[in-house]
Amino acid sequence: MDLADQLGKEKFRWIIIVQGHGSPMHNRMLDQASDYFHDTYGGEMINLFRYIQPTVKDLRTSQEQKKDGQPEHATTTETSIMLALKPELVASDYKTATPYTGANMAELVKVAKAKDWPGYFGDPSLATASFGMRVYEQWLALGKEFISQILAGKDHRSLPRYADLYLDDPGDTNAMKPNSVLEEHHSSWLKKHSSKAMPR
């Protein structure tokens, strides 16, 4: 029985979340939703890539890592994955893109605040479809292996999760500040309007 058949037999018990957004806070929310689903309905909701993220290898060479910097949005890796899976969505001039490299999140924040920043990081000109497929196949293999282990009885709840490992990331903390302001504004608005009668 292959993995798809095995999951299909338990389709009312399992929800596998497949996403690749790296924000620790975003993943903490998905982990909390998963735990709620388990505690409330007795099923399993697994935020897949956040369990396997710590085991993912950076397939860039040391020279590429230096030129590309922190692997964030539209850098060599992401552009390569898009070239492999949806090349029509990649800007046709990516090969002549000027590098906007930062070694860490703090440096990338400075890059993004520049007046003439074009909206991407790293060095997309290094991207290739073949490299993107290697990255994608690594994620796919790790994902299939992890789900197979869980179906065989492995206790995933005792394993460290991405959000637990990187929740104190300073870049993510800074990125959350505008959201905190909006949340306070929203809460204030709700308090002002809470006395109004709700339609029945």
C-alpha cells in the first residue's frame, strides 16, 4: 500500500498542511490550530514542512551562498523553484537582476527600506530550473519520509517544531511590530462598537 492509499483510508483523521512560509509566528499559529484539531476532534493536523525544515540542507555552493545571502523571498532558491514548477510566473529579466544581498534578516530589512528597492532579495540571476527541481525533490522526499514514519506510529508531538526553534528570531519580531499596532487598533475599534446591538 503506497502513502496515498494509506492516507486515503484514514482521510477523516488526517489533515496535512503543505506550505513553505518561514515566519515562526505564522507557523506557531498553524501549530496551535493543529493542536486544537487534535484535542477537540481527535484527528491529526500536521504542519508538515515546519517539522522537516530543520533537516533541509542548503544546496547552494559556498560561493552562491555568499552572492545570494540569507535565503529569503525571490532569492536564488525561490526563483529556481519557480523556474522548475511555474516558469511562466518568473520575470523574463531575472538573469540581469541586480543582487540585493543581506547576510541576515537585519541586513535584509535595511535593503527593503531603500527608496529604490525593486522588491526582491539576493541574486535571482543565479537561478536555474535544474537547481529548483533538486530543492523541490529534497522537500518532497523529506515530506514523504516524515509522513510514512508517522503513519507507522512515530510520535511527532515529541519532536521540536520550527516555531519552537526560531520564535525568538529578531527579524520576525521586528516584522510583527506593524501587525501588533494593527491588532491594537482593531481591538480598540471593537470595544467602541461593542455596545451596538448585533442583528439577530
